[in-house]
Amino acid sequence: MTEGLPLQRVEVGFVGTPPVHQVGRASGLSELEVDGPILRCLVRGSFQPFVEALRGHEVVSLKSIPNECPKRGET
């Protein structure tokens, strides 16, 4: 159950092509999208699986902001 876990919108800039397949397998990630060297996604809960998926790839920028998600019954 992931309800109540923090949800962060993350944008990462890479030197070269983002490791989409590697990152896509990390737990807690959703809404993965790539725009050239930029990878965007939502991370729910711990950042550890996401950070481990970045290993071996040169990150040149990283932004993370809280993402407000509606509570049950809200739209």
C-alpha cells in the first residue's frame, strides 16, 4: 500500500541519453518521460531505488518538488 507516502516530481539532466530502462525498473516510479537528455518522473516513497538506478550515469542537474496528489474522493 502506497497511500500516505510522499510523492515527488523529479527532473534529472544527464550527459548523453538517460538510462530509461534502468530507471523504469526502479520501484516507486511512475509517469516516466524523456525529453532529450532530460528524464522526468514521479517518485513515491523512498528515493533509494531511484538513486541506485542512476548509478554509472553522469547526472548534471536534479530537481525534486513535492507533488500534491488528491486524497480519496477528491478529483
